[in-house]
Amino acid sequence: MANQALMANAIRALAMDAVQLANSGHPGAPMGMADMAVALWGDHLRHNPANPGWFDRDRFVLSNGHASMLIYSVLHLTGYDLPIQELKNFRQLHSKTAGHPEAGITPGVETTTGPLGQGITNAVGFALAEKLLAAEFNRDGHSIVDHHTYVFLGDGCLMEGISHEACALAGAWKLGKLIALYDDNGISIDGPVKPWFIDNTAERFKAYGWNVIGPVDGHDASEVSKAIAEAKAQNDKPTLVICKTQIGKGSPNRANTAKAHGEPLGADEIGLTRSALNWPHAPFELPGAVYEEWDAKKSGAKQEAAWNDKFAAYAKAFPDLAAEFTRRMKGELPKNFHQTAFDAVVAAHTKAETVASRKASQIALEAFTAALPELLGGSADLTGSNLTNTKSTPALRFGSQGEVLRGEGNEQNPDGLLGRHINYGVREFGMAAIMNGVALHGGYIPYGGTFLTFSDYSRNAIRMAALMKQRVVHVFTHDSIGLGEDGPTHQSIEHAASLRLIPNLDVWRPADTAETAVAWAVALQNQSKPTALLLSRQNLPYSPKSDLSDISKGAYVLAEPERVGLKSKKTAAVIIASGSEVQLALKAQELLAAKKIAVRVVSMPSTTAFDRQDVDYKKSVLPKGIKRIAVEMGATDGWWKYGVSAVVGIDTYGESAPAGVLFKHFGFTAENVAATVEAALKR
């Protein structure tokens, strides 16, 4: 690069000017990482500003997302569709320059970052997806998947526990194309970090199995560039490059202080900084030489064109593989998906098996994983409980050099299939955020399992998937006090209700095998939202049903009074139930019929799906003027929006005892449900 100082100072100027104009933001980190950005984006990153989504681009993740003006500046300078006016609109309503980078909002932003530690974890997912796609699709002489994942991260990311979960896995998986650059400035919001962050970061990452380079001078772009080149030269380990920097570099009075972190420098200090940097230009004014140095449009077009030529040769040699790769990267389901889903649901209905819904999930997965090679499963050390593994998804294993093992060398994969079930270990949060990275990369639909109670560990990553509109499936088993003796630490009470509060998250709690198969089919078709499946440990009888078509709407009429011999009686009440409690509703219907009380039973496996339906359908399921009673082994608050007169639920913690004892203790019996209906009718 001809003028690295000019390029870096352009970032510094844009960062301090945008934060000052917005009167909000974090100027210090982008000013400190400016030279690192010059090294990476100027010398190494393969990208095309004219087409931010071309398949084999390198991925860049700004894990310390509060430094958002760094990525906005670089995207603008290199030629992305991010004009200077958007930088002036930093942190303003509906701008493309939000306070923290958001995927889908700003061209060139690969993932939404800000919650610290999740960006580096997403990057592990990116690198894993790249490695698995390469193993699946590359052929001798045809490497169509061959790119790196780069991350900038800071002290905060390393202090968050999720970084331990993710980076340990990256080392175990030998993700050699993952390169992280650590902005080691020693400052956080509360000041110098020495009193509370004493980790030997280099030794920590070496213990994970990473290659560690540095410390290097983070303000010497040439030295940083050489470190990146060294990292790229090896391919059997991820690499951490430790870059010693000054937060707020260039600011005479704020550099190396917490004052540079999260507030504008102020007009006077900006003036002094301009003088110190020899930057005589007005705010947001950039000389033509800056754009000339940074411009990546020509090089990007050339890089993409070269890859397009490679892919054309690949498509000629392997047309079926090329078509499959294109389909997968577009996120499209196979043409036969609807038939696969139909067959799975009909088979479940025909067999009418009595099994736990976690087993029903595995039965559905057997069909879907066989038909969809993009399904990439896993579990947080609970495979035998979550039942997320299938015949088509043997365990994923890596060799001593990082190669993906097939057949020989993988005792759990004797048939030579590509491993598609990940043992994440006891790392629920890491698993959830890695799945987000896999989904963002493209080529796979990730799903992973743990107990529903441990969704608390995963929650922020689930929220991020919903915010980013990513197709990720969470398999949460042991969904209630029905798990029994493990007691209140493991018994979910508020979890279903709290997950339903997350916007753009589909939540399903199916009652039997058919509902579970439908839930999976809907989840796989949800291209712009994640799904949580809440599944039972205990066996659930199949609920006979005359029609399967309305299950996907989230709620449907399961049983009219005619089912229990009350054909001519006017319906007096509707019992709404989900999951295992549907059986209680059906039995209560029978008890009430003996007293000539006609009751409709509505199964509501997904409140979120039902809430999306039109008014007429909602009225057909829950008619006006008829008492409604809800039944669910969980917090009651969320049910009142359906105009219910009573809820049979649980608003306390559970107890440690056999499930049958707990059901009686907490009132989850057909007799209590029937009595609750009668009491409601008398009011």
C-alpha cells in the first residue's frame, strides 16, 4: 500500500466526526484499530464491493461491534453502497449505519455484533461451514470453496465466557482458515483492565490449540500484514494475532484512556487530533488520494471473475454438484421437500405411535436429514437425551491435520458419510452462536439440542438469530415438570413463555408425532426466522385427528363435543392446550361429557404461528362468546391474551419427585381441568 498512514487516518477522522455529529458512539476502538484495518483490507481480504454476497468471499467479523465506525468507514472507502451521507447519519433512525453493525441492513456486514463474544463465536461458525462445504464439494483440481474468516476482537470479547466455549471448539476442530486479530489496548469502560483481566491470553489460546503470533505493533500496518500472511501460510490451526494498540490513537488527551471508549471526543479535542494527525480537512471531507488508496472495486471484480471462471469449469466437470452447491448457498430447499414433509406427517398420523415428543422429533429428523444434506445437527453433550442424531448424520470428526474424517479413522462413521452431527460439549451458548454463524455463512441449516431449562444459557444467541432473521432450529427437550426427579433446577416453568416473547422466534410445543413432524417442516421452511421446538421427556399418546392440514397454523380444533357423544349439545367451553397437556384436555372433555357439558378441545402447538393467522381463522378455532380455559405446565401469564377465563398452569418452581406425583401435586389431572372448566362456567 502506497500510503498506509493516510488510509488509517481517514478511518480515524471519519470515526471521530461521525460520533461527534451523532453525539453518541465509540471513537476510541476504530481509531486504535485503523492500522489493523489497513493491513487486512488493504493487503489480504478477498471481497467485491459491487457484490457483497459472492460465494467464495472472505468473511470479516467485527466482534467488538461498538467499534462500528471502523467497518462503516472501510466499507465506504473501499466502494460499497454506503455513501458518505450514511456515515453522517450514524446512529440515526433508518440509516444503514446503526450503533452496532447489523447484518441485512448494511452491505458488507456479515453478522450483527455488539453483544461481546458472539462475533468471534459467529466467526467459528463461518469457518466451520467453510471447512465442511470444502470437504463436501471440492474435487481434485476444483477448489470452489476456499476462503478465510477474519475477526477483529477486543478485551471485552475475551472476557465474555462464550469466547472460551467457541475458541476451544475452534482449536478442537482445527479451523486453520480462522484468523483473529486481538486489539490489545488494555482499556475498557471502567478504565485500565489490569485489575480485573489478568489472563495470559497467548498461553490461553495456545492451550486451545491455536497458533499465536505476537504481540505485534498494531499501529504498524506492514507488521500486522506480515503476521496475517504468516497465519495464512499454515492451515492446521486457527490463529490469534495479538496487536498492541492505543485506544483513541492520535488524540493528544484521550488516547490510552477510558474517555476515548464510549463518548465523543469533543470539538476541542477533535481539533487537536486533526493537528496531531496532520489532517487539515473538514469533517467528512476526504481527499481524492484517500479513495484511490482504498478503492477495492477493480480488485474485487477481478477476484470474483476469477472465481466465476473456476466455478464454470467446476460446473462443466460436475454439473450436479454445482447445481446442488448453488441451491444450498441460496438457502433453497430441495424440490421434493414438500413431498418429504407430507410423507413424514402422514406416516406419523398412520402409525399413531405413543412416544415422547423428543423421540417424535428424531423420527421426523430421520426423514428430513435423509432428504436434506444441508441439515447440520448437534447437541450440547446431551445427544442421548435430545435425540438429535440420525442414521444420516454420523458424528463429525477431524484428523490430526484437521481433515474431515470419513469412514476410515472415524469409528462413529463406518459408512464414509460426511459427519453431520456435532458434539459441542457442555457449551449451550457457544453452540447457539456458532449455529448463527453457520446459518449466516450459508450452505447449511443448523440445529442443536439441549434441555429447555438451559435455553437460559443460549438466550442471547437465540435473540440474535431472531434479530438477524436466520434459519436456526433449537431442539429443547425435557420441557416441563414431566422430567420428574431432577427437580426444579431442570424443570422448565417460565421458559416457554419467555421464548414466546422474543420477536421473530417461532416456538412449537407439539403434542404428538404428527404435530412434531409438522413443526419440523414449518421450521425448515422458515427462511427468515429461527425456531424453538419444546419437546417432552415422557411418552405422549397419539391424539386422533380427522384432518392434518391446519396443524401448521399453530392451533386447530382437535376434538368437538361429538367425539364424546354430545352431537346436539351446544358447545359451552373451549379447552386450549399444548404439548403433553393436550391429553389432559381430551380426558377432561370425556369427564365433562358425562355431566352433559359440551367442550371443544383445541390443540395449540404454536402460539406464535397461530398469532400470525387471519382473524377469520382465529374466530373459527376460538369462537366468541364461549368460555376458554388454557392448560399448560408452565407460567400462566401468556395465555390471558386469548381471552381465557382460567389457566391451569404453574407459577412456582417445581419439585423433585416422580412425574406422576408432580402432576397430581400441581393439579395437572383431568379431574382438575374438568373442575376448572365447571368453575369458569359458573362465573
